[in-house]
Amino acid sequence: MKRYLACMAVVGLLTACTDAQSLRGTVATGYYVGDISVDEVAACVSGSWSKKSAQMAVVPLFGGTSIQLRDGEGGPMFAMVDIVATGSTTTAKYYSKTGQRDWYAEQVMDCMHATSSID
């Protein structure tokens, strides 16, 4: 039974990585730059996004944090934001499935204190 649970955990982690890489392989829906710390932005975004019913995962990145959203437990990933320190600034790259859930992008923009996305 322990082996079965361990295998299921590994499969779940590999699926999450595949979904995230798939989204990162697309053009970012939003790209924001600000002078707020990674931790502040991540706390703000996760606090805002947690108000919705999507399953959220906070994943550490080298120099930052990725916050990922799924439709239900084990469902497909539909959005994520990678928040990374870049010198004296912080960047947030928001990715989503085409045309879905603009509310989430607006929350990232608000947390970055940005007025628009950089293309």
C-alpha cells in the first residue's frame, strides 16, 4: 500500500511539472514588472486567488515562486504566475489557457501595483 501511495505521489508531481512546462511553452498572457518583493507579491496573489474555488499550488522556483491553478483536484492546470526577482525589480509572468479567467490576471496586475502588462 505504501508503494502504491508513493507511486501515485510521484505521478502527481510529474503531471504538475508537465502542465506547468506546457503553459510556460506558450506566450505569457501578462508580463508585469515592479519593485515589490517576490514574497509580498506571492502572498498578495495567493490571498486573492484563494477567494475562488480553483485548486491552488504554491511551488518554489529558483529566485522566486510559481502559483498554479487547476480546475478541481487533479484537473487540468488553467493558469499560473511565475514571480521572480530580477535584480532590483520583481517580474511576474502570467500564463493561462486562451481567453480564460481574466480576473486572475487582474489580481496579478493589482498585486504588482502595475497599470498594464508589458508585451
